[in-house]
Amino acid sequence: MVQIIDGKAISDEIKAELKNEIEELRQRGITPKLTTILVGDDPASASYVRMKGKACDRLGMLSDNIPLPESTSQSELLAQIEKLAHDPAVHGILVQLPLPKHINETIILNAIPPEKDVDGFHPINKGRLAAGEDTFVPCTPAGIQEMLVRSGHNPEGKHIVIVGRSQIVGMPLAQLLMHKKKGANATVTVCHTGTRDMGFFTRQADIIVAAMGRPETITGEMVRPGCVVIDVGSNRIDDPECEKGYRFVGDVHFESVSKKAAAISPVPGGVGPMTITMLMKNTVKAAGASHSG
Ligand code: NAP
């Protein structure tokens, strides 16, 4: 029987631990606070921002969202970030991506002070991760590492094949897992669109992480028996049989892969809940560090 790596259950476990840390901070007069900025009215982005706010509420953290119109200029957005940067009550600042085309994402992300960059996207934090220093690790890679360790599949000594090299998932995950540290120290291979024969690599993997944004692309014939598969993909596909007319599938063909794998994370209910929980964890860390003197 394949083991289903339940991201919801693991994230509940982490949230219970976080509650204790939040209580300790509260006794020191600190309540961790996350402020999100949402530019425009994209429904998916609005829903992600709401989910982040709700997650804060449930943990007894503070949160607020600053909604800005689509027409907001880059300098107006920078001014807003500057204000939050100087607000001692705000520990984490998150600008919801994607931004409207007239705003340069890199300039905006670089304006968030590294000590409030709970997404881990600032170049200083990226550099710290590459150097193996303590930092805010981007939430999805951090969540994947926790999932592997807590489900009994510690990456140490394993061959991990990551499919995708984005700045948000694949690249930081590769760095995180190859460091000579606990819960890491893996041999990492990264595949991308320039990889000639992806199956050649995935069939050699002890652990596969699929993060390419291509529905059900990793199939049973691309995995070796007994491997562990983490599906990061979240792809909306039309399905007239569903009430909403669509549903979400991962980058892994669950039916064929689950017949061969020893363990697999589902979509939904796998990496998704972990990502939000790691955002909470980073915000609590930022709050603790901000008052550590
Ligand atoms: P992205 O920025 O589009 O990057 C995709 C990566 O996959 C790129 O490196 C690309 O290669 C590679 N790729 C695409 N098609 C490929 C193919 N056919 N063969 C080999 N490599 C291929 O995507 P992302 O932001 O990393 O997100 C990936 C997926 O994860 C998406 O479905 C996204 O929705 C999901 N996601 C989920 C969460 C969550 O919390 N559940 C969080 C983040 C992302 P090149 O570099 O060569 O273009």
C-alpha cells in the first residue's frame, strides 16, 4: 500500500508547535503580525491573501491586508512598503504575486527589508540560503523539506530529482537539500526544459519533487518502484463533472505513480497547506528576531 503524505496533518502538527512559540512571544508582549499587499483584483490572488489572513487568525497572530487598485504606480507601491518597513508592529511583509505588468517585480521584492521578507525572495536572503546560513527559506521548499522529514523520508543520503528550477520552488529547494545539514545532505539532480531525457533521471531517484506546472506529466513509467514522490504542481483543469466546472491536479499522474511509489503527496492536501504554514513559521521567526535585541 502506498503511503499518502498528508500535508494537512503535518501542517497541523507544525501549527500546534507554533502556537506554543506564539504564546511565549505574547508573554513577552509581542504578537507576530503579517501584512500583505494585494495590487489589483485577481480572484485567485485575493483568495490566497484571504487564506493567509485566516491562517494568522487561527494561530492568534495579527494580520492585515492592504488592497491597492490595479492602477497603482510602482512608486506608490514602494512608498507603501517603505511605511511598513518602518512600522515596528509589522514583522512580515508579503506582496502578493503576480503584480500588474507596469510594476517591476524585482524592484518591489528588493524593497522589502530582508528581516521582514517572510517569503524569502530578497536577494540577501537568497544569498544566505545559497551560503547555507540561517535565513527565511522560501515557504514551499521549506514545507517540502518538513514534509519529507516528518513523514519518515529524511533526504539525508538520498538521490533527489527535482523537476523545475524556478526561483520560488526548484532552485531554492535544490540549495536547501544539498547543504551538509540535518534534514538535507542529499544528492540533488535538477531537471528543466533543457533536460533531454527526463525519465532517465527520474527513474534513478529515491525522491522525486515535481514542480513544473504541467498537469500529470510524471507518469508511472518514469518512476522506479519504491520511490517517494512530492507533487508541488497545482494546475487548474476543466472538468464538467465537477460542480465548479474545474478541478486542480498536480504535475504527477497520481493513479499510475501511486501504484509504484512507496509514498506520494496528493493534490490538493499535500504541499499547499505546508506552504501557508511555513509562511506563519517565518512570520513568527521574524517577530522573535525583531525583539531579540
Ligand atoms: P514556473 O516558475 O513556471 O517554473 C516551472 C519550472 O518547470 C521551470 O524551471 C521549467 O523549466 C520547468 N518545466 C516546465 N515544463 C517542463 C517540462 N515539460 N519538462 C521539464 N521541466 C519543465 O513554476 P513554479 O512557480 O515553480 O510552480 C510550479 C508548479 O508548482 C505550478 O503548478 C504552481 O502552481 C505550483 N506551486 C504550488 C505551490 C503550493 O504551495 N502548492 C507553491 C508554488 C508553486 P525552464 O526553467 O527550463 O523554463
